[in-house]
Amino acid sequence: MQSLDGLQRATPGPFFFTRVQARLGKAEQSIWEALSSFIARPVVAISVICFVLLLNGTVIFKQAEVSPVIGGDQPDISLAEEYTLASSSFYDYENQEP
């Protein structure tokens, strides 16, 4: 019951009025400040993240639908043979001189 003894009115910290007046009198924001404050809003950040996820999902599903047709005119080359044709090795050369 005695917790209200010595209760005082709340007061702002020192130089509060000066800081408020400085902010109110501040010149117009630069383009970079305005852009960064716009991007920092949670609604914008969440919507950009959702858009990127939606775009990634669309690309993944479109690639899954389009499958290459194998056969027909293309020769049947295994994956290992295809890569060994394109690579050269230093061990393939023989040194004829002693």
C-alpha cells in the first residue's frame, strides 16, 4: 500500500525539447534516405520476399514441365563419355625421349 509514496510526475530526459525541435526543423530528406525508409517498412520487405519466392517457384515448376526429348537424331552418349571427350589430360602424352 505504501508503493505510491514518493511518486513523482514523469519528465522527459535532458535536451529532449532540443532534439524534437532539431528534427522538426530538419531539411527535406534526400532521395537515399527516403528510399531506405520506404524499403525498411515491414510491408514492403515482406512483399518483396513473397514476390521473390513466388518467382522462384514459378521458374522451378516451368523447368519441371519442360523436359528435353531424348532420342531421335541425337546419338546415345553416356554422361561420362560426354565429359571425357571435352577434357584433355596431361597423362595422355607419352615422352619418347629418355
